[in-house]
Amino acid sequence: MLQIKDILWGFLYIACAVAIQVQVTPTHREISVGESKFFLCEVVGDAKDIDWFAPNGEKILPNNPNIQVSRNDETTSTLTIYHADVDHAGIYKCVAKNGDKEAQATVQVKIFQKITFKNVPSPQEFNEGDDADIVCDVVGSPVPFIIWKHKGARIQPNKDVRYNIMENGHLLIRGIKKIDEGAYNCEARVMETGEINFKMINVIVNVLPTIRARQSEVNGTADMGGSILLACDADGYPEPIVTWAHNNVILESGDKYSLTEDGSELVIKDVIKVDEGDYTCIARNKAGEMSQEVSLNVFVQAKITYLNNQTATEFDDEVTLTCEASGDPTPSISWSFQNRMFSEGEQASWTRPDQYESHDGNIVVRSHARVSSLHLKNVDFTYAGEYLCTASNSIGQDNQPVYLEVRYAPKILGVVAVYTWEGNPANISCGVEAHPGASVTWFRDGLQVPSVNTSNVKIYSTQSSSSLEVSPESQSDFGSYNCTATNEMGTESKEFILIQAEVPSSPEIQRLEPFSSSAVLEFDEPVSFGGVPIIKYRLQWRSDGQDWTGRDYDATEDLTEFTIGGLTPDTNYEVKMSAINGKGEGESSAVVKFKTGPIPSSEAPPLIVTTVTALREPSTPKLEALVQNQGNALKVNWMMQDDGGSPINHYLVRYKAKHVSDWKPEIRMPRSSEYVVLSGLDWNTEYEIRIVAVNQKGKSEPGILSFRTATEPTTMPGASGSGLSTGAIVGILIVVFFVLLLAVDVTCYFLNKCGVLMCIAINFCGKAGPGAKSKDIEEGKAAFTKDESKEPIVEVRTEEEPTQNQEGVGPTEPNETTPLTEPEPAAADAASPAAPLLSNATNSLAKSFSPPKDNPLKSSPSAQSATVESQTPLVDLSDTPKAVPVSEPVRANGEGPQKQCEAPNRPPTQTDGSTKDAPHSLSRDATTRAQNDGKTKDDIKTEDNNTAAEVKTVPNEAPQTNGNESKA
């Protein structure tokens, strides 16, 4: 039994071993159109064949160009899709076979085509008023839908009937207008994938041209070389192209016509009579064309129609030049020769400048109708040349040349004396004027040269001259040479002399100006050059006991000065110079002695090297910048490399901010300066500085430096010492001033009862200041002290008037019986003008009763409290007084009713003999009420008849009242 089991398990193991498994990696994939992807088919087990099948079930063959299958090894095969297309989508199957065993696996390939704009031209142009079909062809998989936008807003055809989105996605605009021009957004969307893409299309609306001629009629003249301008202006979109037509022929730029680039101007060249007529200006653009007519009227100006050139022989009797012209009106004709004018009937004498004598009476001009003749008598070779015939009328003029040819025998020109020296070739030039041309022969001592035996003589000939080159070998080669010219009109000869040259004479030193380390030398050229030009100057100098040092310099026309540089300060020197020509060096000039100056303190010790340089401009200064502590100031140092052989005269400094074009005013610095400080510059600004050194010869190239100033500080530096700005200082001073003014005013308010606060308290609140309390006490005592015999003043106060002491606030204030000390002498003299009125009014009442001699409540606080709580008015009278009717409240200053700042229920009737005793009076009222506790009903009645007023006595000569007193 155990053996059967083992056999079954063996067969099962073998069956599993021969089974085939297939797996495709990856199992599915999404591919975009145009992409290339591959898939790997892996087989587990032995497989003889591994094949791939397309979605349509067909086996994929190896020769398929877009889908290829390759067997990698015994167990793997690769499927590669190149440049995927939508047709490649589907399920691909990998099948592995081994005999009758087969296994397969599939992979699903999805092809997505990204949104692609196939045909979206931009710009797209339409004519105004046309139905515009804006093309936007889009493809994609899945199929996208189209949204149109213009100026950021979506186009909604259901709201504007002019718009329509067609089935192919195009946008149709009916009757397109210029305002519809602009950028349109063709936006494609795929809902399934969320893909979105768009294209901007520029829509251009073309507008039919309008045209207008600048002048409908133009007048011109038929002028040789003249031109006429015809112009018209056209508008439209796009800018119209203007063309011109004449006699139904389109005109183009060429020899006759010229057109501007836009064609708006037509220039007719060489206007003639046949150019007259109508010209059509045509404006054309993509929207259409318009035209306008311009008429041209042509007038004929003078024009030369015939000229004849003439040939004459020297010394002929006469030659005539003829000129004919046409024009309307008939032109006048004149002649000119070498800037000299000849008109009809004129006989003139004229001369060829600087060469020949004049001949008088040899020119006559005769004119008839349109023909003019110039008659030349006694013909001379100087008559040959170009004559100008000018025909002119009121329209214009015409000029044409006519030529006169004169045949004459040769005439020899040239410098007679020629200088040279042995071994130096010299050219003897023989210039020949002749017509026809002449042949030239050279002779020496009657023999033609060069001869066979001479090798140092050569001849060089041109059409108008012959040159004899002689290289002297000995003194015998110097002497006379004959030039002979011959033509068919005659023969001419001339002797030339070859002279031995000499060395030049010595130049003369005119001026020598020494400096500490240089010297400037001016000289005059030699009196004699020796017959040949000076080619060099030799300058030599030395200090005492030293050898001569020298240098040669090429001679130039403007060289009259040398600068010797690198000399030792405070040293004696000698200098001399000589001139050198081709023959050799001439004599030296007289020796000039000089002494250099001491070295300035600001200069560095000189170099030991001694050089001599011709004057030239200084080298470019080397610049170095150092920002100052302020941050917006800069110190610029410079150092000269080379002064050009002449001391520096001064420096020129220019600077500007780089973002502006204008330079600051130029600064001129003296020669001894080594720096310049630029201050007051703008913060955080880049500047450019240019410094130029100037010497006697000219200006150097500018040294250029760029830098940026610091950023403006936002906080006040602590240790830098920079102060506040002017505005801040002024603000602080103003604040301090107002604080001091307020302190003074408050002090005056409390101490002297004056100032701005006092005025405000009186005029707006009707109250005196708190300092008035104690002063009223002193003034009251002063009044009593001064004259106690005076009758008291009656003060009437309503019973309900609250006081500070009645409310239990503060100490009890003194009354009439409170001893007063040190009365103010001036108080009695400050009586108010209203005092007599109050005194008279109260004295009549005071005569019938007298004040109590002692006050039982004087030292009883309880009695005073009881009095405050009492609501019954009390009058301090010893006898029953008569009622004093009060018809109108009386102010102490006599101005009538006064505004009160107290509570509304406070009666406005109070009269006080003192303007500043209101708190004092309240204390006395309390005492008075305590004294009136035993009065009769008649007394109370009397008080009721006087509107419940309480009366107290105060000195009648108290100081004048103010606006705070009660009404009596």
C-alpha cells in the first residue's frame, strides 16, 4: 500500500513539473498617442513557442513595423508598440505552448490621445461686416468639447445671436465688427480624463480703405531734372497700400517715377509736357480698394536743345560757340567760364588765375530769339576748357556745358633747381602741357641721356610729365640738364639744374622754462635747410660734470617745443640742439644753461631716469574712491601715470547719477589737487564719475569710476553726532513754547485771576477762579479796617441756593466776625462804579435796624449745621425793615442779567458787595440764620415779601464786583 502511494505522489509531482504558467507584465497600461511601450511575457515551465495575438485575434508577425514581437530567451518574449495609435487599443494575448500543453495571459492596452490642435491658424483675418468663421480643429480621445472665450469672458450664443458655436467646434460671428477684433481662446476639455488645453487665436478685422488727395490739382513745370510730388492719404485696416495709375497704366518706381514705401507719395522725375493729365491714387488692403483722381498741369521751363563743341588752334583769329534753348516764355541765354558770366553785348577781359596774362576785348556774346553765340578772338591755349550755357525764364533755367579744344605747342613747367648729395637719387621733374601730347627728350651737355655709358641716370614718363632720376656719384654729376618736348604743333626746351645739398644751419633756442623735475624748451627752425627737408632734430642735455645725453626726434611741421622730463631738482643743466637733413647733421645751437627748481613738498622724489618727450596729452588718471562717514558723500583720489611731457594745468571732474542723462556742473580742480569730495549725493543711487587731466597739449582720456551711495539710515545714529532734522527741532520748540505758555496761564489764573483760562471761566461759565476766595476775605477786612463807620451793604440771597459749606464739604469759611489780618490798602480804592448804587439801595434799609453785637453761633458748629438744614429764610435785623421791591436783578457792573453755570433750580438773585466773596458770604449766611431764630412772624412776612431773601451786612466800600455776583 505504501508503494502505491509513493507512485501516485511521484506522478503528481511530474504532472506539476510539466505544467506551463504565463504572466504578462504589466497586466494593463494606458498609452498616449505617439508614445512607445513594451510588455514582457514570462513563462514558468518549458515552452516551445511563445506567441502574441492582437486584439482582433490575429497572430502578430515579426514584420509588423509598428508592433513588434521578440523572443528574448526560452522563457520570455517582448511585445513592443511603437508610436501608438488609437487603432492599437485592445486586449493583447501572450500564448505559450509545449506540445499539447498551452497557457496564456492577457494585457489590456488603452490608447488615449491627448488634446491636439490640428488646424488652429493665428491670426485669422476677416473683413468688417463679413460672417467670420474662426477655425479651431481639435482632436483627442475621448473626443473633447470646445469652449470659446473672448476678453476673459465665455461666449454664450444663447445670449448673443451674433455668435454661434458650430458642430465642428468653429466659432461663427455674424457681421463681424472692428470691436470684435482681439484674442479668442479656443479651449478644449475632456470630461473623462479632466484634460484641458487651449489655444489663443488672434482675430483681425480688416476695414475698407478711405482715401483723400492732399491737392486735387497740382501745377508743375517741365524742367530738366525737376520733379513733381503728387500725394494722397489713405486710412483703413490693415494699413492700405497705395498705388498710382496714369492713362490706365500702373506706375512703378524707376527712372521716371518714384514711390514712397507706403505709396502715398508719387514723385514724377524729369517732368515734361506729356506728363500732364489725370493721375489715379488707388488705396487697397485686404478689405477692398478705393481711388481718387489728381490732376497735373505742366508748364514748360527753359531747356537747352543744341550745343556744339569746337576745336581751334592757338593764335587763330576767332572761334564761335553756339547754344540753342526752348521754353515758354522764351528763355534768355548767358555764358560762363571759370565762374565768370558773359551776357549779350558784353565784351570782357579775363585771365586764367595765377598763370597767364590777360587778353582784353576778346569775348563777345550775341543772342537772337532762342540762339546765343559766344565769340572768342585771338585764341589762346588758356581758352581751352568747359563753357557753361544757361537758359532761363520765369519758370526755371537749364545749364549745359560746351567744350572748346585748343591745339597748341608744348609748354614746360617744373622747379628749375633740384638739391641732392652724392649717393642720394634725385628726381628732376619736367611737366609738359601740350595738345596733342608731346614726346620728351633729356640732354646733358648736348648729349642725350641716359647714354650707354651711364648707369646712374633713369627716365620715368607719364602722360603729362617726364622725370629724370639722377644718382650722383661724383661732383661731375651735378650741373645742368635739358628737357625738350615736341609735338606736331612745335617744340619747347628748358634747363634744369642739379645742385649739391648742404647740411642745415643750427636751430635757435628761444625760451627755456625749468621746473623741479622737467624743463620746457621752445626753438626756431634753422635759417637754412641746406636745400633738402629737415628730417630729425637732435636734443642733448647734461648736468654739471656729466656726459651729454640726447635723443633724436622726427621733424614735423608743428614741432616747435620739447619737454625734458625726469630731471633732478635744484640742479644745474646745459642743453643744446641740432638739425639733421638727408645730407647730415648741422651745427649745434648755442649751449643754454638752466637750473631746475626745488622739489615741492607735495611731490614725490623724482625718478633718476631722464627722458625727453614731445608734447602729448596726459595719460588717463587712475581713480580710487572712499565713501565718507555720511554715507552720501564720496572722496575720489586720483594718481597721474604720465603727464604727457608737459606739466598738468588742471583737472576736470564731472559726475552724474546713472539713471539720468544730464551731468552735474563741471568741477575744475587745480594742478596740485589729488582728490575731490562729492557731497550731498542722493541715497542708494549709482553714480558715474569722469576725471580728465589737462596739460598744454590737450585733455587726457577720462578716468571712469562707478559707485553706489549707501542706503539712507532710518534711525538716528547714537554716537555719530548727527542731530535732529530742522523740522523736528522746530516741532519740539513749538511744543515747549505752548507748554510754557499754558503753565504761565494756569499760574496767572490761580494767583492773579487773569489770563486765558480766567477769560474762559468768566465768559463761558460765569465763575471766578478758585484763588478769588482768599482775596475776597482780605479785601473784605480791608474795607472794614479802613472805615468801620460806613453803612453796611445788604446782600440778598435766596434760601435754596446751595453752598459748599451747606453740603458739608470743606471747613467753615470765615464770616464778618472772623478776625482779618493785614488788609490790602488798595482794596478800598478799587470801588466799582456800581458801588454807590448798591450803597444807596441798602443804606435805606440799614438805618432801621442794626446788626447784632455778638453772634451766639460763632463757635458752634452744631448751630451752623442746624441753620444749613433749615428751609425758613432768616433775616439778621434788629428792627423790622421796610420791604425793598426788586423789579430787576442788578449786576454789579451795571450790564443787566448774567448767564449762570449753576443748577437750573438755583434762584438767580444775589447781590454782594464783593466780587470775590461768594464762599465767604455763604459762611455768614449760616451765622445769620442762627441769629434769626427768635424773630416774629412779621419778620418772616417781610422776608417772604422780599422773595425769601436773606440779608447780611458787609462793608459798602468793598472792591468792585465782577460778573460772578448775584442780582439785587
